[in-house]
Amino acid sequence: MDRNQHIMERKTSSKELYLLSCGWEKCTSIQSYGPAVRNYYMLHFVLEGSGFYFIEDKSFKVNTGQCFLVEPGNLTFYKAESTNPWTYTWICFNGSIVPELLVQCHFTPNQPVVTLSSVQSIAKIIRSMMHHDKLTPANECYIHSELYLLFAKLQEDLHANYNAVELNDNFYITKAIEYIEKNTFTDLSVKNVARYLNISRSYLYALFERELHTSPQQFLMNAKIANARELLRKSTVPVASVALSCGYKNAFAFSRAFKQATGMSPQLYRKTYYKPKNLLNS
């Protein structure tokens, strides 16, 4: 193997995001690739030096600490600068969620080059992948997790550089609902949800009012009550335990909230709707 180049070829099995290959290369001053059209995505992270990236009718100078994206279906060509040729690490990948991930990383058709504050942290992840080159179930899991970590680091780095996460409102609503539904058993507050999403409470309130026509507080309470209803219908767990399982500190506060929402006490609701399973008729 060329001491100036190291490549690992591996296709992981996930359909959402999977690795095809990765590697690093110290290029010479005359080295170039293409013109070529690929059927997968490719990211190059420039560790040293610089070069030029050509995509269709556009051209970009790419320097140390920058990353450039090669997308499937595009005619691309890139070459090292003659006086200061680049050294880069790269990954080839594909998957159903890749377009969304790239948008979150601020890549656009007109801007396939981004600047990173710490390209070495990405290089470290790719080196770690390459150290797990044997085909084993454990390495499959490890590489898959490292690929997700790479995109997490990339998004974290780029969001810090841009000083804003440019996501649409539906993203925040979806993530807020997921977070609430997964945490109905805790003493969750609207403040906790806003902190999790890294947005203000006032913005969260405006989103819920506009998109769901309810307040975050009301949605949170409805989620807790829905969880309580299910527990009361399907189990004989004491009301005090149901209260704790729905994030209420005591049974009195839970009973008051439950009656306000349903018009019935928890005890009456269970008496009315609980139907023990008859094994002979199941």
C-alpha cells in the first residue's frame, strides 16, 4: 500500500445512513481526480494544504480546515494546488436520511464547501473507523455509531460557526412532541422542553399556538393525562403509583388535574373503563 494513502472499503447495512469507504491521502502537486460522476455522497476534509474543486460550471478554492461535498449525479473534478498540495481525509456514504443531514450541515448546491473550526476532530473519527476494518458484527455496530458521531460533530461545529441552527418550525414541533411523549413519567416542564430544543419559551409557545392551536403547557398536560388513562384502563396499579408514573408529585394534584381534564376522578374512570381480560375469550 502507498504510504501516502490509506483506504478502507466497507458497506454497512443500515438503509438510513451507511458507510461505503473512507480513507486519507497526502496528494502530490500534480494529483487530480475526475472528471467523474458518482452514485454516492463523498466528503473530503482538508487537513493540510489546499486545492481546487470544480462542480459542473462552478469552481472553489478549498483550504486547510475546510470540507467539500461531492453529491451523486454531479460531474466533478478536483486537484491539489501545485505549490501547497493538500492532504485530506474522506468518507463515501449514502442513505435515505443523507439529504436532511446535509441541509442541517449548511451544504447547498451553490455552496458545497464549508469551514470547520476543528477538522482534526473529524479526522480522529475517520481514523477510528479505519482501525475497525475487520468484518465482524461488533465492528459493524462500531462503524455505524462512528458515522452518526461524525455527522453530530459536523453539525455541532457548523452550528457554532454559523451561530444559528437554520431548521424549520416543523422540526422543533416534531422534536418537542417526541421529547414530551418520552418523558411524561417525569416532572417535565415547558422550560425543560425549551432548553432541550435550545430555543426560548416564548418561541416554543408561539410555535405550538400557530401549529397545534394549543399551548405547550396544555399539550404537556394532555400527554400526561393520556398516559394516565391508558394505565387506568389497562392495569390495576394504585392511583398514587399512576400519579408518579405520569410525573405528578402526589396523588391529590394528579386527581385534581385528571378530573379537570376528563370530568371524572381517576377511581371513577377506572371503574368505568377498566375491563379485565377474560382468558377464555381472548
